[in-house]
Amino acid sequence: MLKNKTAVVTGGTRGIGLAIVKKYLENGANVAVAGSRKETVDKALAELEEYGDRVMGIWPDLCDPEEVAKAFSSVKERFGGLDILANNAGISSRTSLYDYTLEEFSKLLDINLKAVFVCSQAAARIMKAQGGGNIINTSSMVAEYGQPSGCGYPATKFAVNGLTKSLARELAKDQIRVNAVAPGVTKTDMVAALPEEIVERISAGIPLGRVGEPVDIANAYLFLASDQASYITGVTLRVDGAAMT
């Protein structure tokens, strides 16, 4: 589905991000795995050895426009272009409002929102010059429903939804599609570490009766990146088993 395409996946070293990387590689894309540190990127690349020279690693500061532009240029130089940007890097928080520090809130804003803006801007410049491309952002179901604590996380994801819709309208003339995927509860490292009884309780509240797997989210990323979604832009696609809270 993505043969001869080139993608950058931020937060691509584990969890949902690594699942997206694998799904893109399985479907013929060249992929740059973007992580926060060289060590984590190298660990992910070791797991992807079978894909040979179709995968590379980058580790820019995602909030630094110069670093991001340089890293994305290296991807273009290596693979000949940049067709897909998966803005998946993010951090969460469950801190109560009463205990939230401005430093913690600002960190969420930087990674979850500012980095999406910086990376989208750098990628869009390359995509416009080559005649089009595809940007997909990771949102969350809590952007719609909120959560009982950790208000910074849903706030940033709500902002990502607004950024997605706005960029979709602005960049359509350049043949750049912009969408988002909003995962529900997904079996990442955090959920996998929970006791089985808690996972069962969470699953019982999801109409499909289970928490999501990273591959469930990656499949949505694959569809939106493919030509099968060529007339879809400005959409936030929920992948949450019909969960309502």
C-alpha cells in the first residue's frame, strides 16, 4: 500500500510508534524512525534489521526547527523524498490540577503540540516542493471526553485536533492531506504493566470488550497514509472500540 513512499515516524521507537513503523515497512515504505535519544533509536533499529537499508534513524529535538529541518533533509537525501509524516511523539500526565507545575504543563505543550507544529512545518515545506504529501497526527479519545486528572494531556490533544483541521484546509491547495488518529485505551507498556483485574475492568467498559493493540492504531495510520484515503483530509479518526469515557 505504500510502495516507494518515504515516511518519518516520531516517537517511533516503541509502543504505537514502533507498530506504525513496522506496518509502514511491511507495506513497502522507507521509514525514518525518530526518537528522543540515539540509544533508543538504535535499539529500535536492531529490531528492524530485516528491513535493511529501507529504515534509518534520526533523533532531533522536535521543538527545534533547525534540528528538525536538518534531520528531515537527511531523510530526503537518503530516500529521495518525504511523503508521510506520522506525528506520534507524545507524553502523558495524571497530575492533579492542585499539584500541576507550570514546568510540567509546559513540557506537555512542547512535546504534544509544539513538536507537531514544528515537524509539520518542516515536512510541509518538503512536500509542497515535491507536489504533495501526507501528515497524520496522534490525538486521543480524551481530547473529546477529558480525564479526571492530568488536564494538560487532553488540552494538548484537543489543540492537536484544531491544528489538524486548520492545516488540512490550508495545505489542501498543495496536495498535502492532514488527518489525526485518536486512540482509546491501548496496550502500550503502561497498560501492559497493570494487574490483570484492572485491565479486565477497563475492558468491560469498552463495547468491543477489549483494550486496543498497537497494531489496531497502526492499521488506521496505514489507511490514512495510503491512496485509499486520497479524498480524506481534516478528519480525526477514533480507534477506541466505541469507548465513551
